[in-house]
Amino acid sequence: MIERDVIGIFGKMNSGKSSLMNLLTQQETSIVDSAPGTTADSKIAMIELHGLGPVKLIDTAGFDEQSALGDKKRNKIHAALKECDLVLLVIDPSKTALDAELRLVNQAYETDKQIVLVFNLFDDGDKTQIEEIKLKVGQLGHFPAIVLRAIDPQARNLLLPFLIQNYIPRNLAVDLLPFVEREEFYILNIPMDEETPVERYLRPQAMAEACITRKWAYPVSYRMDLEKARGGDRFEKVRWDVFLASFKKKPKAIITDSQAIDIISVWAPDDILVTTFSIMMINYTSLARLEGFVKGIEALKTVRPGDEVLIAEACNHSRIKEDIGTVQIPKLIEKLYPGVAVKHAFGREMFDNFDFSRVKLVVHCGGCMISNQRMAARLRDLDRLGIPITNYGIFLALMQGEEVLHRVVAPWVNQNERIR
Ligand SMILES: Nc1nc2c(ncn2[C@@H]2O[C@H](COP(=O)(O)OP(=O)(O)OP(=O)(O)O)[C@@H](O)[C@H]2O)c(=O)[nH]1
Ligand code: SF4
Ligand SMILES: [Mg+2]
């Protein structure tokens, strides 16, 4: 069966949803009429869209329908919303009451849907309303928007490139460890502290192990005693040296817990690649946008007293003692950037309602518990606010010096081909 991306077309009655459907299918798929409430049931079309592949389009009834049939129609709209990957929200800019649109946007956002706005221009004079709408309804200003005339067949030439540029397809996948080669050895350095679950690896560790094995290469786990290593315990270093010497074939790379980068960057021989789980994970969840996170750390050069650095974790895991986000990174910031305040945001909804006005940098965890879509939405929001974002692994590597940062990023250079 073909995995289709599902695109739902939503909006008020008579906003031009069915016209948009027909524009995409290039056929009279849906009935278009000036009578409000023409589309009573969801209308479905299976088509191939150039650049997007096979898609299922769902044209829905107007969500402002008040008739006796309204409830049944609304259930259908909800079903379509649940099913779709991309919400095309059609807005007639002459109608400036947008409460219903906002409700839909909130529902769509909570369920990780991607959203784009289609301002359907019935009258050229309505153009001026669009910026007003975006300003008035700030939330709408966050989404990519296109202005077109749904009944103009030429509008398709605008709409398709716009969708390709702004939509991340469901089947887009990124190679978790693109530099892994068949029949090579890879060390996973897993110190295991109080936060480590007893019977399993953390998600990034388990994913790395599975990925390396799937590629017919060999993952080898090593438990480093970080306390002893940092305390200069001679035997801990000897244990590491003996471990490394036991390989007949030199391991190709070490993927370490970012917390151990201070030790690994010194103990790992120069001819073995080094990176961290956190960097691997953020590259994966951001769909190969590691470069942006590496660039983001440059903001540290310009932070001043009174500025804020936001530490963001995408889940609410239990935090014990020397937790990286609540203890280790804040300590480093306090020490190296006096007067810069550290803020925290945890959980999936973390960016909602957060006051970003003084935030100069976001330092994000690996993000293993959120979807690519949600991460993309987060990056887009920050981009619009002009706030750079970096990641735990990058931050901790830089704390060991520019050359260490260089080293942990090196395995990814020119490797980040997106795979569809
Ligand atoms: N001038 C102009 N008219 C349009 C445009 N888009 C749609 N219309 C007209 O607006 C009316 C409603 O269009 P539809 O596409 O049926 O709207 P809808 O949102 O599907 O409406 P319902 O199914 O009733 O909810 C029709 O008469 C269309 O011809 C446009 O871009 N410009
Ligand atoms: S989402 Fe972030 S904080 Fe939570 S387990 Fe994954 S990497 Fe750690
Ligand atoms: Mg319709």
C-alpha cells in the first residue's frame, strides 16, 4: 500500500475550499457554488502532486455551519483533522472574525499537524486586510501563508512550490548515523548515572545501537565511571586504555554521552571520530538541520548581563542530582557569563506562552521525545522571533574548546543528505 501524505482543506463556508481542491486536482472534484454549505460531507481525492508524491486530499464542510446538520458535519471535519498531516486553512480576508479559525489552529497544533494559511482573494481590495489579520491575530502570523485566487487556474503554479517549500512530508526520514560503515566498530560511551533506567538504554542510546547493527556494523558499549575519570583515578584510565587496545581493528567512532565529552575529548585517540548522542539526536529530530544548531552557539559570544538563555527539554523526565539541564549547564553559564539569567522550559508544550523578549539563545536537549513536525514548528517559531538555537551536545563540546566542538561536528559534515 502506498503511504500517502494527507492534506486537509479547512475553512469557513464559502471561503473557497472546494475551489482550492479543484485547483489542486485540476478537475471538478468538488462542487463549487455560491450557496454557503455546498460541501456537506468530506470529499476525498487521491492524486499525485509533483514534488510531493502521492497525496490524499480531503475537502471539508465549512466549520462555521450552524444548521441542524452542523454537528454531523463537524464530526466529519474533526475526523479529517485527525487524519491529515497538513492543514490548508483557507481564509477569505474580507471576513475578519477569526475565532473559529483560531480554534482549529489550536486543535491542529496540539496534535502536531503542520499548518499553512491560504488567503483566498475574492477582491483585490481585500489584500490590505491580510497584514491586519496577521497582526490582529498574532498566532496566525506564525504560519507560512500564501495569497492567491482559488478560481484562477494559474494559482496552481504558485501553490505547489509554496507547499513543497513549507511542508515536511511524512515519509521524509533522516539517517540517524549517516557516517556508519559496514563491518566497522563503534563505541557507545554510556556512563550510567542515577537517572539511567535499570533495565534499558535511553532512547538515543538504543536507537544508535539498533542503527549501527542494522547497517551490519558493530556497536560496542562502554560504561565510563565519570566520577573516577574526572577525579584522575589512574585505574579508570588504564581500564579505558585496555578496552581500546582489545580491538584488533581500530573503532571508527565513539558516540558518547555529552556529559563525558570533557574526558572523551582527551582520552580518545585523534584518529577515532567523536560525537555525542545529543548531537546525533538533534540532527535526527530536526531533519538534518545540525548546521543551524552549530551556528546558533555563536550567540554566546554576544550575550550580556540581563540577557536570558533558555534551557529547553522536550520531556519531563525525572531529574536527579547533577542533571545536565537543571544543574550542569546552568552552572557553566553562571560561571562563564555572569549576570546572564538561565530560564527553563520543559515538556511538549514548552514554548507556548513563554516570554521570549530577553532570550538570546535557546539550548535544546536532543529532543528524542518529540516528533519531527513539532521540532520543525519550534524552529520555525524561533526563526521568526530571530532567536538562535543550539543543543546540549554542542554547548558542552564548546565548553571544552573550539577544537572539541569542531571534532564532534566533523563526522556530520557533508553527510546530511535527506532521504525521502
Ligand atoms: N471571485 C472569486 N470567487 C471565488 C474564489 N474562490 C471561490 N470563489 C467563489 O466562491 C463561492 C464558494 O466557493 P467554494 O469553493 O464552493 O467554497 P467552499 O469553501 O467550498 O464553500 P462550502 O463548501 O459551501 O463551505 C463560489 O461561487 C466560487 O466560485 C476566488 O478566488 N475569487
Ligand atoms: S526529550 Fe530531551 S530531555 Fe527528554 S529524554 Fe529526550 S533528550 Fe532527554
Ligand atoms: Mg465546498
